[in-house]
Amino acid sequence: MGDGRSGGGGGVNRPAWLQQYDLVGKIGEGTYGLVFLARTSLRKCCIAIKKFKQSKEGDGVSPTAIREIMLLRETCHENVVKLVNVHINHVDMSLYLAFDYAEYDLYEIIRHHREKLSHSINQYTVKSLLWQLLNGLNYLHSNWIIHRDLKPSNILVMGDGEEHGVVKIADFGLARIYQAPLKPLYENGVVVTIWYRAPELLLGAKHYTSAVDMWAVGCIFAELLTLKPLFQGVEAKATPNSFQLDQLDKIFKVLGHPTPERWPTLVNLPYWQNDQQHIQGHKYDNHGLHNFVTVPQKSPAYDLLSKMLEYDSRKRITATQALEHEYFRMDPLPGRNALVPSQPGEKIVNYPARPVDTTADFEGTVAVQPSQPVSSGNAASGNIAAASVAPSRSMPRSMHVVGMQRMPNTGMSTFNVAPQAGIGAPSSGNIPIPRGAAVQAHQQQLRRKDPSMGMQNPGYPQQKRRF
Amino acid sequence: MADSGYMVSLSTLICKEHETCFDVQETEEEEEEENAKVMLCEEDSDEYVEMLLNRESCFCSATPDAAAGNSVNSARSDAVRWILRTKAFFGFSMKTAYVAVIYLDHFFMHRTTDSIKGKSWAIRLLSVACLSLAVKMEERKVPALSEFQTEDYRFDTEAIQRMELLVLGTLEWRMSMVTPFSYLSHFASKLQQHASEGVLWKAIKLVFASIEVMNLVDYRASVIAAAAVLAASDEGLTQKSVKSKMSTVSSCRSLDTDHVFSCYSLLIHETQKEKLKTSKGLAPPDHSVADGLSVDSSVDTDGTISFVVASSKRRRLQ
């Protein structure tokens, strides 16, 4: 029985679940933990493995991990990242999530255009990225899930392969199932990177809705058009829930002074109400969004953008409404492969492969040699190859699990047996993820309501409007 | 680093089960009522209820099942009582306690419990893990695991974390549970001409009065909610009258009226038992449960292993 028990005699001293992967290297690091790129030993598919940071001693399994995995188990949509497996390393009880690997993200795509190409992203790509992002979000929102941390680096795009150019919403660390739209969701710690944070949150709203995600989408849309963040406020970090004056200032400078006429619930928002920073007194000119984004003021793109950046969260456009917007019904129509335009003659941009730190092992410990990122400027296809052709390094292939053996195995294995055999399939220490019956049934439900939703392929608009 | 940390420490085995020391019911009641209002302050639009029903129907296809033996039942009620006591001690919400009991019942549903029989420490460890997971899902303030100490056993935090992982794995990480409370105000407004807060509060109390004997995987959350609303307003309904009441509400039509009536009868039965107890003065200590557990409580460390191994091998087919 191939359970994941480590130890037990010669050979490679690592749990069985780890043996099904070949580590390529580390591709990311955040407050949550580390992300690795690995290949499955059998099918050679690329997998991103997210290792959760150990929770504080004595806190047990981290609530963030529980929430994130729980949400991912409930979701199944082409534009939402797919959780393939949950692994538990029973020696130190750390958690590893295995996802289908996405080669690109919007942060890198935007940066590449800004810094390397210095030309804007073509219209087809912008529209397709936005369309797919909205499809994923519409699915989440109709399942009563708010993401709460949408930003370009959390919007992934698949590399070469069957799903080339398909958008995946990722990082559900802050996401919540909202039992009710008005349930307070204040939390200790950060919610949403401030640049993409909705004004109601910045003004201290305790009750908020899925409209916060739509604000973030608006910011991302503008950034795709202009290649720079629309509202680049400087974060105040005095206390976890500091009043972000500079961020609001940036927003008001672009969108104009907020008035109770435009935004009736404004007067109820804590920071506006007590006005300790005298924000009410400051009168902002109505510069207008058109001075900051490079799209004609009368174009559908501009109309859609301004509806996403509506101050009043109740009037802000929803994902469902946005998908029906005229912008998506006119040429160029959005497509499934956002990176390769369907029209011939359009230039295909080769985005760089994600830098991989091949010196890191699964513990995130870096070997003595200095890191040598394998990013190459033009690895559009065969991006993984770029990573695996990593300059003469013997490390990546054999995984270093040194850190995992910190604890002696004696006495361990006994108690160990239980959780291991208990997780998912009886024969392995993994949770094979059956794509939830719940979700499938829900999709049928959705299908009844709206044929364009919930299905594996988001319905792309028909070409009927062409001349 | 202490090597002994891998094992559940079974150092103290003082089984003192006085329910009496938790007799702070009166002041508690008011707090609970406040607490319940927050819990009920939920969306009750048809769309939301439809989404819940849908999620629920995919989660468990349970039918009332009397197969579970008495030993499990007594172990279960012990666990439930501990969860409710601890909830009161920390001031967690009622929903948190309820969710913890759902986790417990789902765990029991997936694993045979013969091996737990008599091993009260294992039940206690399971209760701690279920509650701590529910707290992590529902509460804003989460106590450290070490604060969940029980009167009778001391578990180190690693043991609790391992049990948490076992529960998470057994439930396949599907920790988002639909509870009856999400339906109450919706059903009350539909089934009742004059839905008052009083009816809702009574319905909640009915559910909690029966939680010790009612297995939460036997009935769907929506079935429990409908039964509780009906029982809160009328104690003398027949199967036929339940059926006719249910047929008037569109969102109730998908519910199995036999299940609703069976749950309704159980709720009524339990409150009547409760009434009988309180009318006779002090509630008698539940000897059967306490005795059943204390017999074997001097468990050795091998016991740990055998329980754990046996239970993992015998996953019940669904």
C-alpha cells in the first residue's frame, strides 16, 4: 500500500506523494508560503505546488488554508484555477496544494509590455482577458463567493497546451463564501491590496458585497489599457486597518469629488462620517477618467470601465451585466485563447516564461550556489522547456526533502497512519479531487438560467453583429 | 523537543462530569437570544435559498438511518455535550457549535466507530478537533488550541492538529456547511402568517434541544429548518397537515415531507422529554452516557493506534 509514510528503510527518504513529482524550482513566495513548479513523474504535466507556511505553533491547521482549500473544492470553472490535489506532509503536518500550472499572469504580461515592448496590449487580448476574468468572477459570485484580493498577479493565464491563453483566477486566501451580502467581514489583517481596493472599503465599510471585486476588475481593465496601475496610492501601514488617505486621494483626483448625490450611502461610511482627516473639506476637480485612460470617451470600452469604477457599490456594474455589455459584442470579439488573436496578421507576442529558482528545494531552502533565474526573453512556447533546460544544474531533478526529516520517525509512524490512510483514496495519502458533484449540479442549475454560464467553455459572443 | 509529543497524553483521567457546574443558564439565555438574532440576520431571498438547497442536495443524500449502534449514540451525545459546554465557556456563536456537530456527524458517517467504543479520550479529541475547525470557519477570534483543554484529558496541540487533519481529510475538505439557521427566516415567513422573532428563537431552541439525539446527517438542513418552524408554532400537527402546509410553499416543495414530519416528531418528542425533566425539578444526570464512557477510560497507548488504524481501514461505503 503506497501510503505516504516517510522513512522505513533505504532508497529515497521522502513521502510517496512527493515521489510523483519532479521539482523544477521555486516560482513564487508570499505571506501564505511558497510556490514551486514541478512535473508529474508519470505524465510530465506541469504542476504548481503551493506550500503553506506552517501555522503558528499551537494553532493547528491554519484557517486561511482551510478556507482556501474549502473554496477551491467547491468551485469548478474553466476560468478558476484548478486544484488537483491536497497533500499533507505528515512529518511536520505542512500542507501542499497542487494546481494545474499557469505559465503567465497579468502582472508579468503588463510589465512585459511596459518595460520590454513599450507598446500597448492588443485590443483582442485585452478584451479576451477581461471577458474570461468576468466569466470566472460571475461564476464565483453566483456561488456567493467574493474573491476580495483580485489584482494582476492573481489573474493567471495558461501557457502552451490545450488551454493556451485561458485565464484562471487564483489565490483564494482571502476569499469568503458570503452567507449573506450584509454579513460583516471585517478581519484582522489586510483585505485586498490597496491599489485595487474599493472606495467603500477604504472609507471603512464593515458590510460589503461582491461589488468590491468589480471595482478591482475596473482597475485591472484600466491597467491592461494603459500598462500602469490606475490608482497607485502609498499605503499607510501604521495599524492593520489604517485609514488609506493617499489611496482615496488618488481615486478622487481621477474620478472627481464624491458627493452624497452620486453616492447616497457615502454619509454612512465611518471614515467619511467622522472626517478626522478632513476629506470632506477637500474639493476635487472633476478631471474625468478620460484624462487618464487612452480610450475614446464615447467608446463602449470607456463606458464599461466607468461603470466598473462607479463610487456607489449598489450602482456598480455586476459581472453578469458586464458580460452583456456592448463592448464584448463588437469587433474584435473575445476568444478563448487570449494570447493568440484569431484574426490573421495580428502580431503574436511572446511572453517571457516565469522565472524559476532552480536552486530551491521543497522546503524553500536555497542551496549554496547563487540563484540563477532561467527566465528567457522569448520562451513563448515550450516555456517549461526553458525552465527544465536550466543551465547545468544537477539539483532540480532530485528533490531535497532534508527539512522534512527534521523529526525522528520513531513513534511518528504510528499516529501517522491514520490521517494518511484517511485522506481521500484509501491507497494513497492524497485527496484525489473528484470534481464536486455539488458544483456540477449547480452548473446544471446555472445552465437553466443562463446558457452562457457555468459551463466548461464560457460562451463566447457570436459573430452576429459583424457587418 | 519532547519526543513524547507524538502521542496523545493521557495523563489526567479525572472523569468529573457534573453538568451542574455549567448552570449559568439564565443570563446565558439573553446572550443567546442576541446571538441568535445575528445568526438569523441573513439573506432570505428566494435566489439565496435556492442556491442553498442546491448545495445541500449535492452534499449528502442521507436518509434517516437507525443503523448506528447505541454505543456510538452515547459517545456522540457525550461529544455533543462537550461541544455545547465549551461553546458556552468561550461564548462562541450557536452556529459554530452546530457546525462542529455537523463535522462530528459527517466524521461518524464516513468512518465506523466500533473502535471508538469506550475510548472516551478519542471521542474527546475528536470533539476538540471538530470544534476548533468550526471556530476557524465561523468565528472572528480563534483561541489557541491549548485553550481547548477538557476537564478530563490533556491533549497536546500536535495531537489536536493531527485530529484536525484527519477530520479535514475525512470530510474531503468540504467544510462549508449549510445549516438550518440560514433557512429559518425564509421558511418562517412562508410557512407562518405572522412570523415573529419569537417563533424563530423557539425554532432555534427546539433544534438545540434535540441536537444530542438527532444525527445531523440524517436530515437535511432545510428539512430540520422546516420541521423546527412548524414545531415552533404548532405542536399538534399530523403527517397530513405537515404535508399540506409544505405544499403551499414553493421552496419547500423539493423537501421530502416524510422526512420533515419525522424530524418534526423528533423535535416535539425531545421538547416534551425536556419539559418533563424540568417539571420534576433538577435534571437528573445522564448516567447511561457517563457510565458507558468511563468504563474503558483507562486507555493505553496501543489503544490509540488500534482505533486509528481500524477506523481508517473501514471506511463505510456511501
